Amino acid sequence: MGIVIANGTLASLAPRMVRRANILIEGDLVAGIFDEIPPGEHEVFDVDGALVMPGKVCAHTHLY
């Protein structure tokens, strides 16, 4: 069983992207990034409208 961070706005610098996504976490790893919530039994956290960024990132980043 994994955790899904659902309906967040994903901001990444490598690769550079800003998009709405659902992130599946299994154990300590990101198992996948999906447009829809992946099938299966997962604990789902709806973060609608929140910005989701990878850890250890300087939050003062210009995304342009």
C-alpha cells in the first residue's frame, strides 16, 4: 500500500516542469507521477491547490 499526493501542482527543476499531477509514494521513493489517481489501495491526501516540490530544494526559485 502506498500514499498518493493527489491534485497538487508539481514544480520540478529537473526536468523543468510545472503541472497538475498525482504522485504515488511507495516506501521512501516516488513510484510514479500520474495524470489520474493510480488504481489500487492507496492512502490518498488531497492537496488541491498546493504547490508540491521535491525535498532539499531552495524555495526561492524563479520558475521561468
